[in-house]
Amino acid sequence: MIIVLKPGTPDNEINHVIEKVEKAGLTPHVSKGIERTLIMVIGDDRILAELPLETMPGVEKVMSVLQPFKLVSKEFQKEPTIIKVRDIEIGGNKLVVMAGPCTVEDREMLFDVAKKVKEAGATILRGGAFKPRTSPYAFQGMGEDGLKLLSEARDLTGLPIITEVMDTRTVDLVARYTDIIQVGARNMQNFELLKEIGECKVPVLLKRGLSSTIKEWLMSAEYIMSRGNYKVMLCERGIRTFEDATRNTLDLSAVAVCKHLSHLPVIVDPSHGTGKWRWVIPMSKAAIAAGCDGLMLEVHHNPEEALSDGDQSLLPDKFKKLMSELRPIAKVIGRAM
């Protein structure tokens, strides 16, 4: 249920409504928009029905939320969410590009790639310290040592960092180092992990599951937000279909659908979405044209020797060329890079 407050409602009246809701054992979530404030109330429908919400000072009306995802939906917040990461805004007019190696392998490689992606215009450095792999014998990442190297690369370049968390036991550890927590496709419905991440205040990039519907994806975002962390970004990274020419099928229609249903920023990962570097380039352009808020791209200075996902990694010079080709497309649709 959404409590719509009148324009200009003073803080004391807003706080009065919140106190009444909390006293009834329900959970209020406040969204302060440009014109008015909304309070989403989550809890037992029977208790909600008995509360005289519309009689309270400052309340204009009370509405039911039709979507199963409440906090994620545009019914709760019409204005796009803008997430601030250090001095970068995600979800605003300027597009963000998260770039770097699939996994942190060593200091020399990471620092070299970090400097080159920054020079080309990347705004956030990506790199995996903990890596979920299909084979138990494949490289699993450097763990905390990888987090330390990412932190050093941030100090060197000034780029905020994003890295994946895989386990409830390492959420606090990863949160101490990173600027954005990534939830990988395999963990999209790891609800205990989502709830744990929801308890921290670090921005989150939630990747779509391998075979998940958009509704399931948005419901996973709801898990995080229901625990108090509203800094959530959605990431389309391709879904599993019968097609085998690409690693996954990059579903760019999901960008338009999510923008229609939700106020959250949408990022596209063409690297995992296609699995081949040559298809990453046109799909990056298409993603910008489709209206995404940013890209996540894998870049490696020697893909042949990469310990993870070399086939889909761009060489630094190809990444630089791609960035120059993306800027005119962004300009055409009224966005900046």
C-alpha cells in the first residue's frame, strides 16, 4: 500500500504517519520525490485495512500497489533513481562505463588495464576477486588479496571499483573494500545472500539470472530493497536460450521493459551477453540506443592468456575505439558520456 502525502507536507506530519505505521508493526519505506512524498507500507493486509490512514494530517490518498514488486516499481517512485558512487551518478543523464578484467590475476595486469580503461573514458573499474566458475578446477579468484589489489588500483586511478560477492560469509569483507557490490547471475535468487546485502548500505549491481524472467529479476531486487538498501542497479547480461552462436542471448528488450516497470538504473553487460569480443562492440552500441544507463565491459591486455573469459574480453585499443564510437550514439538520444 502507498500513502500519498499532499505537496508541501511538513516533516512533523510525515513523521506522525511513519510513527503510526511502525506502532502497528508495519514497515514504512519513504520516497521523497520532486513534487511529493510517498510512504510505502509493507505488512499484514488485515492490519493495513484497519489503519485510518486517510484521516491523518498531510495524507492525500492511499493506494494499493498492483505489482508484486513494491519498492522497485514506478508506482512507488516515478522519478528515476540516481545512485551516487563517490563523485559519479548512475541513472542520470550521463552514461557510465564499468570496464576491466573479468578477474584480478596480478598487480601488473590489473594496474595496466585500469590505467588504459580510464584513459579511454571508463568511469568505474570492474574486476573479480571471488569468481563463480562452472568447473571446480577453474581459477576461483584471489579472494581478499584481489580485493586489496582493486583498492590499490582505485587509489592509483581514482576509479571507483565494483566486484562480486558470492557468499553471505564474505559480504562484510567485500563491502569494506568495494564501492559497488555485484550479485552474479548464479546468485540472483540466493535469497539469504540478497537479504544480507540488503542490510548494508553499499550500492548493488544485480545481474539477471541465467534463465530468469524479468518479474523474477525485479522480485530479487525487491528482496534487497525490502531490507533497507535502496541503492540497487539492474544488469542485463544475457539469458540462456536454444541459440548457441553466442554464449547467451542478450535480451535488450529487457532494458525497455525494466525502464517501463521500474525506477532503478539499468546496466547492460554485452561481454557475458554474447561471449565473443567481436559481438560485444555492436551490442554495446545497441544497448546505448535501447536506453540503458551504462555498460559493463571486460577488457584484458592479453586475452589469450586470461585466466577467465578471454574470448569475450576487448583489447585496450579496441575498447578505446569503441568508446569513441559510443559517444555520438549517446548524443543522438540526448545522453552524455
